[in-house]
Amino acid sequence: MVVILMGKMAMRLFKRMPSLILPSRLVCWQNRGMSLPVVAIIGRPNVGKSSLFNRLVGRKIAIVDPTPGVTRDRVSSPCLVSDDPEEPRFVELVDTGGMGIVDSDNLTEHVEEQITCAIEQASCVIFLVDAREGLTALDRHVAVRLRRIGKPVILAANKVDEVNLISDLAEMNALGFGEPLPVSAAHGLGCPELFERLAGELGDQLGDRPAEPVMKLTIVGKRNAGKSTFINAIVGQKRLIVSEVPGTTRDSVDVRVELEGRTFLLIDTAGVRKTRKQASDVEFYSMHRALRSIRRADVVLLMIDASVPVSQVDKDLAGQIALEFKPVVLVVNKWDLADGRAMGGDYEEYFDKVFPEMSFAPISLTTATEALNIRQTVDLAEQLFTQANTRVPTARLNEAIEQIVAQRAPSHKTGTKPPKILYASQISAAPPTIVCFVNDPGSFDKSYQRFLINRMHELLPFSEVPIRLYLRQRRGRKEPVWREKDR
């Protein structure tokens, strides 16, 4: 039996039955693959692969930095190759690390493994070289490897920002892939011609517009909390580099997976650490992308390392998630390392203290290295997604408001008019946004607003997602609407 914590009720159950926590059973979710043909950008370090990737997909997805070896994982995105309005055609474009890089954290073997996976899955390869630096020994090494794959290879010479550089490309013919296509990732020169070459090589393999994901699920946490391992357990393959070295992931990596005909977007993010400890521009951009990924998410998994106490970074991330009003699952990973030191029910009380803004959030105990409770955590995220997108009829909402006010009316100072909620309406979802029209918004203190939200969590189908509450003054109404109906 696999058990996952599905909220406070389940937490109380675990207090009574601690033996049910994390039984030994493997749960994994296989990636069924995407329908788009894969085009991988391959080349030695610092030839501009990430810049070209961003230019072709039309968004700044991959981190671009002069430091060699910034890209480690495969970064992918659907890319429009043919913009025919009647029949647009797409590929899945993949950015890779530099072939032959000597990684500063001894991750060279892992980076090479990711490059190999990209080449094996590719229907076509863009072999990128640097027109300014000319042909190098490492370019020749890459060419030897690509000549063995038996797949179409398009040779492109990047950084051709001046016309006179085109005449210097003749030496690239020695690589054995024909005349190189001059491009400039910085200015977009040659990109239309590159799309034409891709369309010619792939022909009928080009795919239709990819399905929009049912849910975007972002995984955030401090460094080495197990985020990449978690995603690898979901997709059933080594999609992301996993290492004991903190800070292995630098980009925010989108991984599209399909389950029972539904497309999900999993977003792995770089591990966050304190701002004053960020050692480079790369770490700064990594953190910026992690925060941007929170804003993109439909649901966030905040991954907590069970082997160490909650840190200030964890608290800062929780605060950022709360500011964005994002549904969140508090995922306690590496639960096997906490065995004997903490019971499941202990986390409810602990998290109420360290994450007071997330008292409504469900808690999940996982061991990503063994794929324990991984699929159940994703199922839980789906439930939160459904809650966040629920709309409550106005009549039901006002019935709940009436019940809340009957239990505890807002307090007021002697000699002033008592504050009244005239009526309420839900104006949007994701997050559920409630507007209460009142006689005097200034009469409702923060304490009573928190009380309103907490009771709405209990009475409405938003029990485990954040609720955004607005108070608006409604003039000309003396009594609450339900009182008028009773007359």
C-alpha cells in the first residue's frame, strides 16, 4: 500500500498510524514521448548554442553567459519552423551542453550523457561552429562523432555579424557536412534560411502545434533538495543531471510528459541559496529564472530536504509562492533519511510554525531516489489545480459568508457604525478571488480578514489553495443582502 499525505486530515491519521509511512513500493510514471521531431543543437563550448536556441524559439529560455559550460541539462522547447497560417509546423528544439567541456564541478561525464541522449533522440542535428574563431580541433572531434550517427546534419556557422566573415567560412567545408550556413544568433541573420533547411530535411516529419499542457507544475527548493531526481522519477529516465554537487541545475528546464492523453509541463529549477552567497552571474540568472518559473506555474511543489532543518531559503521561497497566490504542495523529500527522527504528523505542527502563510497547504512525504509517492504527489497537484480553477455560485458563496458572520461578526469601536458585509462575489479563479462588498472597508482589520479566509477554506471547495480577498465599499445598501431577503 502506498500512502501520501493529502492534507491535515491525513496528517492526523498518520499521527495515529505512523507505521503506514512510506512502505517499500516503487511507483514511477513513464514518459510516453512527444509527437514532435527532435532537433538537437550540438557543438563545442561557447559557440553560441544557447543564444541560437533562444533566437529560434523566440524566447529567452536558456541562460546565455560568456562562461563556458553554463548549459548542462538538455533544455527543450517547441519551435515553429513553418509559419504557414493554415498549417504551422513545429519541431522540439533541444539545447545541449558543450561537447568536450571540462566541467568545473566534475560533471563532464553527466553532460556528455545528456548530449548523447539528445543525439540519439534527434531526427536532425544542427552542428554549430564559431565563424570568428575558425575551425578548431574540438570542432573536428564533434564532426567525427556526428558523421557516425547516420542522421541529417546541418552545419551552421554562428557569429557571422559582418559580411566579410562569410568569405572565411571555406575552411569549414573540411568538416564533411557541405558548405556551412552563416547565421547570427545575436541579430537573427540566417535564421529563416535555417528554418528552410530544417523543413527540407524533415519534410513530413514536422509536427502539428503541440497540445497546451493541462497543468504547469514547477518544482522549487534550495540546492540539493532532490528536484531533478524527482522529475527523473516521473518521466522514468535520466532526463536531468543528478549529482551530489549542489547547484547542478542552472537553467529552468521544461519537461513535457503525457499521461493518459493529457500533456503536463514539469519545470525543474535551479536550487536557490541566499543572495549574498551567489558566487556568479550564472547563479543570479538561475535564481531569477526559478522565481519566474513560480509565476509561470499552475501549481508549485516546494521541496524540503528532510535530512536538514528548514532554512531561511525555504522560508523565502514559501513567501514568494504566497505572494504569487500559487497552489503549493509541501514536499518533504529524502524521507528515508528522517526515519526514526520524525513522524509524519510532526510536520504539520512544524510547518504551521515555519510556514504560517501556508497553513492550508497539503504535505507529501517522498523519497525521489526510490520513486516513492512521486505519482501520488503529482495526483495531489492535479487536485489543487482543480480547486484553484473552481468557481462557486454567488448564492452558495453568500450562504457561506452569512454562516461565517453568524459565528463571529467583525468587531468595531464604540460609537462607530458596525462593519457589515453586504454581499460577496467570486470574480475570478486561479487563484479563487473573492470580493466582499462592505459598508466600510477600513473597519475590517487584518485579523478578521484572516478569519474570513480561513473559514472560507473550510466551507468552500478551496480547502487547500490560496484565496485572494478584496474588500470594496458598496454605497446605498444598509443591510446585508440575506437580511433583505428574509424580510
